[in-house]
Amino acid sequence: MSELALLGGTPTRNVETDPWTRWPTFDEREEQGLIEVLRSGIWSYNGPKEQEFCREFAAFIGSRYALCAANGTVTLQLALEACQVGLGDEVIVPGLTWQATAASVLDVNATPILVDVCEDTWCIDPNEIEQAISPRTKAIIPVHLYGSFADMNAIMEIAKRHRLFVIEDCAHKHGAEWNGRKAGSIGDIGSFSFQLSKLMTAGEGGALTTSSPHLFARLDALRNCGRRPEGVEDYEKGAGIYGSEGNFVQSGNYRITDFQAALLLESLRRLPQQNLLRDQNAKYLNQLLAEIPGIAPMHRDDRETLEAYYNIAFRFHSEAFKGLGVQTFRSALQAELGSTVEGCYEPLNRCELYTPQTKPSRHRLSAEYWEAIAPAMFKLPNCERAYDNESVCLHFAILMGPRSDMEQIADAIKKIHRHAEDLT
């Protein structure tokens, strides 16, 4: 019988006796915060916990302002609306990301332009951005994906030269730093998700960061039923967004509750130490992975001064594993570790969840627009190669144990390498 767990052998890790770190983490501090909100009777609408969190989050990110919203999808939509992106405008997004990045562009009636990614980071390729710019381009949404950072130096230079907005999708990047500046403080607006699987979580929720008074006034009104932001005099009164009476703008309710804010306060306070632990373990694991034939860690740019890992990802090369396919490799590794092993996001040019032409009642604005939003028209070879042949992703909770856990992950991959012929 084969030694591989997938074929009936003994797993590298027995998760019944030695489980991986649980996520999300919490203790009596979250419980106390939730009880405080419960007893206060102020459960939502700019409650004291939410106001405290926004102040602390802005200070942590290094932005002048922060505000909360319902989730990390709507934060992208609100960011685009605040930048007055709409029908007739184009927004450049990477082809390898969660579908919400591009769907938010559709939600404001603009056109998502999908471009390819760098093969060693899976983040948007600045060269592809340059080639995709047209007279209609109004914004770029770089996504800091898994454990990699988009090249913000190049992106900001391109944006400045072409007078484009930059909206950072930081759903994977809470607390990471590029040249000493945190994700979400580099572009015009930063967008964060607090969904259950993220590095900071309240189950659901999102946040926006900016240092522009003008954009903050717009964002705050847009997420709060169009109401004039409190203290708007401090944010360039009027800011060109209010109606004829100078009080309102058409919008909806995208607020969070104070219960969520109570959870986020404690999550934020834990984040620096958790990021440090994950970064130390990821560095060590990547050193071990680099020694295994056919395994290539993701490139870490020297300008990444502090990393944050939504997943620990690496690239798999079949030829070093006797032709073993990546899907079978993922299954074998999952069996060895007892932890979920997945591929990267599905490229948006063929993603089952990014299908704008299934909603003609909403998106068939004109024949020209309908044709322009067809995902299949975009060519994304690096995205497709990563998804089809190379990507291996493990949840970041696997980085939250002792250093010996990293050695065990490497041992499991070495075991599959030794016995690859059993699976081919």
C-alpha cells in the first residue's frame, strides 16, 4: 500500500490529536465588548464602539479618515461612486481576484477592463495597466492578493501621469506595509473586508480609508442613506455631492452595527502580533519550500516592509512531480495535512461567479456596453496558468502555530514528491 494518505497511508499530521489553530480567535474581551453594546442600547448608527474603531483604524493604517460599511464588496462600490466613476468610464482591474472587484465596477454602470497579472506574485501587472489605458479610463483597482503586494510605486506613477484614481483592494492585506506605508494609505481610497475568513473579522463588514476630506465627505454620505456627514464643515462644505438644498445625495444604508465594531476593536488590537507571527512562519516555510524540486514560493518584493498573509500560496510545477496534476497534488496535500488546500481564484474571464451577461435587466444598458462587459473577450494567460496548472493555497490559520508546523508542511510536500508515481 502507498504511504500517501490520499491512498490509505498514514497522514503526515493527525488533526484529531494535533489540530491546526482555530479561526477566528476570540476570548473574554470580545464577550465583554458585545455585552457592553447590548447593555448600552446603542446597537447601530455611528455608535461609540464604531466611532472608536474608526479612529483607531485610521491611526493604524496611517490615513486621515476611516469609516465602516456593510462589507468589502460595497466598500468598493462606494469608493467608485465617491470618485464619480459611472457610465462611460472604464476601470482597470486584475483578472485574478474575487469577482466582487470587477462586479463593483458593473454596479456603478462603468466598464471593468480585465488585465493580466505578474506570474510570480499574481498581482496586477503594471505593464498590462499601461497598455489597457484609454481615453475612458478613470480608475485602477490594484488587488494585494494572498501574500503578495501589487507594485504600488509603478501603479501610482501611472495613475499620476494619466490622472487616474487608485482604489486599493486591501481585503487580503490588513496591516501590510509597502515602503513603510500600510496598504490602504497609498492610493486615493483603501477598501477592506471583515468577512469571516479575513485577517480581521466581525463575521461580515468592511472599511474605507482615505486622507482626502473631499472623498471622505462623499463616502460618509454614500454609506449613510445620503445624509450630510456630521461636521461636514470640516470636509469642504458641500463637496459637490449634495442636492439642491445642500443636504443630501441619493444613496442607501450600508452601515454596520456596534456589535460588529466591538469585535473589530479587539481584532485590530490583536492584528500586529498575529501578522508578525504569520510573517515569521511564512518566511521560514518559504525557505523550506524553495528547497523542494517543483515548488516555487511567491516572490516577495524588497519594498514589502511588513507582510500580511490571507493565504500562504506557492506555485507547483508538475514536471518535477512526474507529471502529477496540480488538482491531484492539492488533494494529496490536503489528505496529508488535514487542512483545506485550494487553488487560486478562478480567472474572471471564465469565472462562474462573474457572469454579468446573466443579468440583462440590469446590465444591458446599450449594445455597446453589453459587448464591452463580456468577460470572455479578455486574454489572461498568466491568470489561467496559475489557476489551471500552478496555484496552491492554504488558509493563513496554518501559519499561526509553532515553527515545527512549517516543517511538517514541508515534510508533507516532500512525501508527495517521493511517491508522486503512486498518483500518476
